[in-house]
Amino acid sequence: MMHETMRWFGPGDPVSLQDLRQAGCAGVVTALHQVPVGHVWTIQDIQARKDLAEAAGLTWTVVESLPVSDDIKRWKDDCELHVRNYMESLHNLGACGIRVVTYNFMPVFDWLRTDTGYALPGGSLALRFERVAFIAFDLFMLRRPGAEKDYSKREIRLAEEWMQNHATAEQAVVFKSVLLGLPGSTGQFTPEKVLAELDAYGDIDRLTLQENLFRFLTRIIPAAEEAGIRMAIHPDDPPYAVFGLPRVVSTESDLQQIIDSVPSASNGFCYCTGSLGVRADNDLPGIIDRLGDHIHFLHLRNTTKDTEGNFFEAGHLDGDADMVTIVDRLLQLMARRKVDLHVRPDHGHQMLDDLHKTTYPGYSAIGRLKGLAELRGLQHGLAAKFV
Ligand code: DNO
């Protein structure tokens, strides 16, 4: 059976560990967001976080994320030091009994949306990505040098029209949403910072980024093996190049190449239906069938997309991903592999009392509780046939 968990951003998270416990979690997914990227996670800090979880009756089961620095992704500057620190953090996590570590290899940004408060018909709020608004941001708000060459004439015209048809306040929503700081921070990127970061990736194309990922894996997977840890790379969100930056964890073929780069039981991925599902060419159940042995963690959420590249986050059982088939296949996979994978709902809707609270975008309590309850019901209903 899947072990149900939720993400917790640490003591500053307005959603408490007790809230997660009441939601029905036995495990918690968390990270030491206070440690600067590239630094070592010490045993003392890891143990302190573990103790906090245990005091609330929960077990820290999965790290999300042990972040990979942009120096590593670019394989420049402090890269060597950061790789060594990463290995030391893995060693320390293993010593504290942590067995799964999630990370991503997206340059500069993590997930990107153009609206974190997209109103659904009933009044709850969802995260949304509107492609033309994103292009308008890139061309006319960020003013990224050379951005025009990444878009078609039609897209540029639509982005111009978008700017004309949207008031300053609507443009501000896009500006603020795209420039959200990394998950777990309340900060914002500034256009200046983003432009400088993008510039530092100037000479890095898709192939180089992929090579850098494989170099990183060659170094850290043996350390993960030694520490008894399974690494779960998180797919790109959205799963394609943005701001002219390559992304290399977007498709089944990308995942296959990652797995093949360093064959090891410790080298796997986080099966995130929300991220992978945004591409119509990703066959979600097929990925379980073909790459299931390398799935170490599950993010089950859903999106509704259109042919123009827009998507919003639907209810966990709604949207385009066929969650019934997916959970059914996952139950078969776990029975075959004789493992229980950890699962978490992701990006719940902001709804009911949470509409009046400030939480990390996508991480209010009630929407995730609803997502978790739906997944739990589905799993128990389907599991009945395995008894
Ligand atoms: C979104 C999450 C991602 C994920 C990282 C993993 O809410 O799924 O932020 O944690 O990409 O490194």
C-alpha cells in the first residue's frame, strides 16, 4: 500500500505537524530550508527536525528537497565544493535513517505558474499556467534579451494583445506569480536577479545540462548507495524549456537516460503525475509499466490542459490524468516489487477557511487534506481486489 504523507516546510509553516497528523498522515516530507543551498546538512540539524516530527507522532520519511545548487547545474565555480557537501549531507541523512531523497535539476527556477489564485467555479483557488501570459511576462515585463527568438510570430502577437487587454493589476498578478521565490521561501525573485541568473546559463545548452546531471549522478549515486538512500529526481514543471533555459527531466526518454546514466537501485525518480501530465506525449500509466522499478516516491496530483499550452491544477481525481488507472497500476507495481512507496498529494486548492489564510502557494491545509482523502479512498477501494 502507498504510505500517505504531506509536505511540511518546517517550524515557520502555518500548517502545523498536528494538522498533518489530523489529515491522516503517518509520515512527513520535509527539508531543512534554513540551510543555504550548497551547504552541508549536519547530523545535529537533521536529528532536530526528526525529533520535531516524532514529537508530533509523525515519521520523517522523505526529504524534499536536498537542493542542487546552480553551480552544480552549470558545473562551474563552487561546483566541486557543493558536490562534496551534497555527498556529506547524504551520508548524514542516511546515518539518521532517512531512506528517500527528492531533488530536481531545473535551472534557476523550480515550478512556475502565472496565477496562484485562479478561481474555480465553486470559489476555491487553484494554480494556473497561462502560456500567453508567461510569454508576455518574458517579453514585456522581464524584457529578457533575445527572448523573441524563442517564440513564433503568432505567439508574440498574442502576447502583445494580452498586454493590451489586461489591466496593470492583472499584469501584476502574473509578475508576482512567476517571480515567486523557491518553495519554502516567502521571498520573491527580482527581474534583475533572474536576468543575471539566466545570463550565467548563457552557454549551457540542453546537452551540456544533461551531461552535468550525469556527472553529478556519477559522483553522488555511489554516496547514496553507501548511505542506504534512494534518490528520486523530480520532473520539470512545466516539462519543457522556459526562458530559453533547457530542461532535461521532462519526458519518459529523459527519465530513461537518467536511469541508464548510472545503473543503480539508488538512482530513480519521483513519479509526479502533475508535472509529467502536462505533456500530452507522456503516457502516465505506461511510464509505471516501463520504468516502475525506478520509482522511489509519488506525487499524485492532476492538471487540466488545453492545446494552447495552458493548464490549471484540477482536483486530484479530476483533470486529464486517469488517477484510477494510475493508482491501480501503482498497487500492482508495489505488489510485484514488494515495496510500499510514499505518496503525497500536491498543490491542493485553497478553499473554505483557508481562503482567509496566508499559506505557501499550493500548500494550504484543507485542499491537500481533500486530495489526500480522495487518494486514500481510491487506494482502499482498489486495494480490496488485491486481498
Ligand atoms: C512542487 C514540488 C516541487 C518539488 C521540487 C523537488 O510543489 O513538487 O517544488 O519539491 O521540484 O526538488
